[in-house]
Amino acid sequence: MTKILQILPLAAALALTGCVNLAPDYERPVAPVAQTWPQGEAYKQSELKREALPAWQDFIRDDRLKQVITLALENNRDLRVSALNVEKARAMYGVQRADLFPTVAAAAENAVSHQVSTTTHVYATTHAYTANLAMASYELDFFGRVRNLTEQALQSYLQSEDAQRTAQGALIAQVTIGWLQLGADQMQLKLQQETLKSQEESFRLVEESYKYGAASQLDFEQARTTVAAARAAIASYIRAVAQDRNALALLVGAELDEKLLPDALALNATLPAALPDGVPSEVLLNRPDIMSAERGMISANANIGAARAAFFPSVSLTGSVGTSGMHLSDLFTSGTDFWRFTPSVSIPIFTGGANMANLRAAEASQKIAAATYEKSIQSAFKEVADALATEGTVERELNARREYAEAADRAYELSNSRYKHGAASYSDVLQQQRAKVAADQALITAQLSRASSLVTLYKVLGGGTELAAKP
């Protein structure tokens, strides 16, 4: 036992002395995007507040929506898979990291033999007892092969955490927009129900006038088509509301209380838009998908180091210490102990070009990882730029849609009044009524765009990706 305990520190010292790391020095590429956010008529980021992104619990202001998101974070199956992938990657990192340390195992054996004596022809049974403590094939990592493989496993683990954070941010945005969409479709359904009620009343008047010859058959048929169209629209929005609820239930992963669902579009469900201080490259580095892409480059660098180490000798140590005897009691007497220490060296001489091919593949993978990182930065910049363009124009669109809806509503009232006084045809009334309904629908859609824009900008800037602290 004393011998093996003396060997272990020696092995560790040898492993740490004179070791080199053959992985190339890591340098983060310069972000291939502009150093300022886009400027122009579509962008109004100068009007945005400059402050750090709030936690999602502060960004969401509607208590019902906040409860729905909390349920989703607890029950969404995709997010649950992401969390389990983190646990798996953490375990795999632990497996690989264990190669940095010697493996020590204890073993005991009782070998029994039964044979006849060649002289006395009497059968005899003998026992051979052994007990030993073994250090099994510990590699001295002179050239960093094991350390680089461990670094790869670490980066894979950290990437799984980044994937979980990305999934959480996406889930919060999806649930919020889905919840808002449900409220908007509820408003669209209510609008069509009110339209049908108005059109049915108009149809009854036209039908009565047609019976007495005061209205033409054309007026009668036109009135009937508008009623049928409104009923079809109601059916489509009833379906849309049901599908919105189904989609929300899937995202949440649990049954939702009706009290948590909106009956209209909540325009103040979130905080106003904000833009963090800093140039784009600095802001975008806070996104977990960008962090994951950078970890891919670090992992690829480590892979090159492991591939380079394959060209050099590998040194392994195997040692054991124990005791043996013919009787069990002999294991604890003096003079029965033994120890064994076996260093081994493996020198690559001819591998058929495999080591060189592995190195070239690792170098190509590093270049792919760098290009992937740069593309991730560019895609993230484009997403934020698009969100800023929406945020810079959506308010103007909403105001114009609101003004248009008000004008269309007034035009319908005037045309309806003129028809009742005989100064306009029923075709004019129908035309203005269709324009009014279309304007009201477009206004609801613009309101949804206004509310969704805030959520989208928050998401693409990396909001909602901070994981809750583990207990």
C-alpha cells in the first residue's frame, strides 16, 4: 500500500512537469458587422431608451401572461429536453476529465487448484490468496492530448448550457406572441360577430323593402352575400382562436386556466422598447447563440491540439502493490507483499497517413467553426436591424391605421344615413361597410404588430435568456 501511494504523486508530478499544449493560441475573430446600428428613415433607435435589458419577469407587465410564462418554463417539453442535455453534457465532461487523474482500483483473488500428486497419487487442494491495489494505465499528458480532449468536453457542456438559454429566450418570446395573437384573434372574432349582427339587421330591412318593391333584387342579393361572408369569417376566426389556444397549450405543456387567457389584445403587456449601450459587436456577444458559436471555435482549437499530439509518443504508467500467500492469514504477515511498476511508451512510426489526415480535418473544422461564428454574428445583426426597422415604423403605421379606421367608420355612417334618406344606393352602403370592416381588421393587425415588435426586439437582443439560479 505504501509503495503505490508513493507512485501516485510521482506520476502526477511527471504529468505536470515539462508538459506542452500543442493547440493554437485562440484569438476571437473581428466581428464582420458595422460598428453602429443602421441609420435611416426606418430606424428610430435614437429615440429608444439606453439601458440594460431587464429580466423577463420585469419586462412582462401583465400578471396573467407572467403566470402563463412561468408555467411554460416549468412544463415545456423542449425546454425540459434542453435541461436534460445540459445534465448529460456535464456528465460526459466529468467522464473525460477523469482521464486527467490516475485510476486506482482494489482487487482480491482466491485461486483454488485440485490435483493429484505424481509421487503419492493423493489428491490435494491448494489455495493462493492475493490482494492488491492497482493503478491502471495512467497516461502522462506531456503533449496535451488529454487536456485538449477535456477542453473539448468542457466546451460541449457549456454549449449545451447556451442552447438551454437560447431555448428559454425563444420560449418566452413564443409564449408572449402566442398569447398576444390569441387576444388579437379574439378581437377579430368579436369584430366579425358585431359585423354580422349589423349586416343581419340591414338584410332584414332590405328583405322587407324587396317584398314591397322598394328595393331591387340586386340589393337583396348583395345584402345576402354580406351576411354569408360575415358568417364564413366568424367560422374562420372561431377556428383561429381554437388553434391559438392549442398552440399556447403546447408551448406551456400544461392545462391553462381560462382566467389566464386574454379576451382582447393587451397593448401594454410589456415594457417599452430599450436598446443596451455599446456597439453592435459588444451587444450581440451577450446572446447565448453567439457564445455557443464562439465555444465551437475554442473546441475546434483544442481538437487541433489533440490531433497534433498524436504525432508524438504517449507514455503510460501501470503500477500495483499487494500481498499474497497460500493461506488467508498470510496476507497480513511480513514478507508476503509485492509491488509492480510498468511504464510504457508508444511511438507512432507508420499510420498510413491517418494522423496527418486527422490534423487536416481538425484544421478544416476550425476554419468552419470560425466561419460559422462570423455568420452567427451577421445573422444576429440582421435580426436586430430588422427589429429596429419594425420598431422605428410600427408606431407610424399604427397611427395611420387608426386614422384610416376612424375615417372609414365615419364614411359608413354617412353613407348609411344617406341611404335611409334615399340619397344613396345600397351598393354605396355595402362598399363603405366593407371598407370599414377591412380597416378595423387592419387596425387590429397593426396593434398586434405594435405589441409583438417589443417582444421581438427584446428577444433578438438576448432578453429572457438568463437562467434561474439553481437551489
